[in-house]
Amino acid sequence: MALTLYAHPFSSYCQKVLIALWENDTPFAYRHLEEPGAAEERAALWPLGRFPVLVDEGRTVAESSIIIEHLQLYHPGPTRFLPGDPEAALEVRFLDRFFDHYVMAPAQLPVAEALRADGRKDAAMGEARRALQIAYAWLEARLSGCTWAAGESFSLADCAAAPALFYADWVHPIGAEFPGVRAYRARLLARPSFARAVEEARPYRGYFPLGAPDRD
């Protein structure tokens, strides 16, 4: 098989790529990182310690956004993750960065601290709540009149948004004052590609050090 993905189903950035693969029914070999030898293979391919990692006919591709752009270039399907218009594509790329840096990154702060023996979880939680509240407010205004992050077409930005908002809401629940963000998160959860990612990750919820809620 041409494509091999090294990933873990509970990882937000792995889910981001899995969404893109499943959106277009792209065939690939799934090297689950808890399978024997998979982590060692991944480390040999990309020694910086991050995942997911995609291998395409011997070529190693790292970083979730780049992997999705690679898929559109070399394994396109009905769902286009970047529009052809350069200006519209720039907006999609900006929103992809927004969800990674301003939603997923602060949500990960208290998680990372909770995993440390000497972690400052409470301080990190306060910092995360402040950052996420600002991000939710910005997104509430940005989503007005939109079905998906960048308009009416599902894109790279939505691949990033789905796991980011899913886990961020576990860390700092999206309040009733953000009905547009709550509705958008619900639409993402109903999307078959992300619904599959959520179900395949369900057995690993015990890994979430803050305690996974029962509502999703």
C-alpha cells in the first residue's frame, strides 16, 4: 500500500489527519503506535518525537497540516482541503493555525502539567481557561453565517477544529454565551469522519489525566 500512517487514535493531531484520510476514503496502512515495533519505526523515520508521520512510497511527511496538504496534492478526493483560489486558501491556512495555536495549544497546557510529577496544574488550568475564553469569543464572531470554519465547504481548517474544540471543551467548557461555537462543535461531531475518530479513540479516554467527561 502506498500510504502508511504512524498515529495514535487519542492524539488530536493524529485525529486531524485521520479525518482527512477518511473524508476521501483514501486507502492507507495504519501503524497504531501501541502496536509492537510501530513507535520504533516512527522514531527512525522522524526522530523529533512527534506524530503523526505519513510515509508515501518511501517519502516521510511530518506535521499534520503538511500531511493534509500532501494528501490533497498527491491523493486528492471529493473533499478539497484547500480551495484553488489563493486568497481563500490563505484564509483556510490562517484558521488552521488559529485552531492549532489558540485552541489546541492552550488546552494542552494543563494536560501536560497534570502528567508531570511536579506539575503546576492549577496555574496552567487558569492560564488555559483565560486563553480559551478569548479564543471562543473570537470564534463566535468569526463563525457568524458560516456552516464550516471558512464558509460552506469543509476544509483543512475543520480538520484542525474538530479535535481542538473537542478536547478544549473538556478542559474549559464552551459556555452558553457562545452558541455558534457550541453548534459548530456539534456539527463537527456529527461529521462521519470525525465521529469515527471519536469512537476509535473512546477506549483510550483513561489516558486523559484531567478526567474525560461522559457527555461526548
